[in-house]
Amino acid sequence: MTDWPLDQVFDFNGHQVRGDDVSLGVQNQLLAQLLEHWRLDCPDVVAHDFGGATALRAHLLNGKDYRSLTTTLGSHTAERTFH
């Protein structure tokens, strides 16, 4: 294994497919499942726009913990480190 961080990218699943449910109520569940699949227990997460709400919902509703969560919206950035 390397000492370098591993970068993974998650985007709205099915966002370009008509008829798929891409609501926030679904995205947090998909993100939680993806983190489990990737075996990421406490990742650093950077989330943009609705991704911030998705990551926060995965934390609050699905019990996913992050070492840090950085959210962005346009040119604004907020960071929260979880302990």
C-alpha cells in the first residue's frame, strides 16, 4: 500500500438518465453504500452543491463518519472536522 491518499469521485448516480430517482433521499443511501463498498471508514470528503447535503445526510441518517467534510457552493467554502 502507498502512503499517498486515495482519491475517489462520486457524482449523482443516474443524473443523466430519465426516470431515475436522484432525490436527496436516495443519494445519501447510495453514498453510504459506496463508502462501505470502497471500505472507507472515515474519509476526508469534499462535496459541492447538493453533494454537501448528500454527505451531511449520509452522516446524520446513515451513520457515516468523516475525518473532515468540506462543502462548496460556487466560490464559498465551509469546512467541518468531525472528532
